[in-house]
Amino acid sequence: MAAFALGQAVLSSYQLVSGVSPFPSVGDVFFVAAYPLMIASFLGFIRTYREAGYPVGTASQHALIAALVAVLAGVVAVPLLRPVLAAPGTPLELFLNVAYPTLDFVLLVPMIILLRVAWPFRGGAIFRAWAALLGGVVAICAGDLLFAWFSLLGETHLDPLLHGSYLIGYVCFALGTRLHRDLIAA
């Protein structure tokens, strides 16, 4: 989460100083770095749940979840990103516009596994915490898909929708983190 915050701080600095947010920017270093850190933390939760005796599922069940997320990514992202890849842009712009949604879909795999572990506790605090975090990943994924679409296709008039997606994602991340913190404090 700190890497996302640093990325946002860089973008905010650009906005405050120059009134524009360049893409790509130094902020992208932090945004890209956030994904392996979040994936590693979610895998750590899966390992901890397994060690605590919770039913996290088998490797084949995890592979099935990954395959289903890959199909979902193909159905949702590929048609949206195809025109983005055909649009003019630098190689780095094109790479980042594909990398962000791809990393979001990769992040969905451990999130869905964790929500599956919490499923028997529906209605409880642990389920609400993972559901909020999943909502954050989905909202950030939507924001990244919208950003890829809008930025290279010049659709700047829809920026409020884009920023709303990111805001919802960050609020969900904060809520999920807070719920986890409250569980530890209890």
C-alpha cells in the first residue's frame, strides 16, 4: 500500500506543480512495484492460513482459479486493450497500459483464493475484510482498464469516471486493511 501511496504522491505533485499528470512518470515505478509486493503479501496470507489449518485448497484448485481468472481476463481485457495496442504511443506507454490490467488480473488469483478461504465465515469480520480488499482490486482493475482506454484514445472528458474507480479501489483497500487491523486488536 505504501508503494501505491508513493505513486499517488508523485502524481499529485505533478498535478499541484504543473497541472498535468505525465504518463509515464516516476510514479509508475512505485505503482508497478506495488503489485509484486501485494501479490507476495497475499501469498503470505495463504501460507499462514494453510499453516493454521484453514482449508486453502489444493494446488489443482488454485490452478483452476488461475485458469478461470485468465479466461475472465481474456473476455474482459483483450477486447478493451486491442484498440489501445493499435493506438499511437511509445513502447513504454503501450507496455504500461497492458501491464497494469494484467497485474490486476494476476492479483485477483490470490484474492479469490483468500475470499474462498473466508467464505465459510460469510457475515463475519474476516469475510468482510477480504471482500473489501477484493472490491479494491476489482475497482483498481476497472480504473486501469479505463486509463488504458482513455489515455491512448484521447478520451480525457471521462477522467471523473477513471478517478472514481481509483478512489473506490483505495477506499476498499483502506477498509479491508482497517478490518484486518481491528481483528488483530480484538
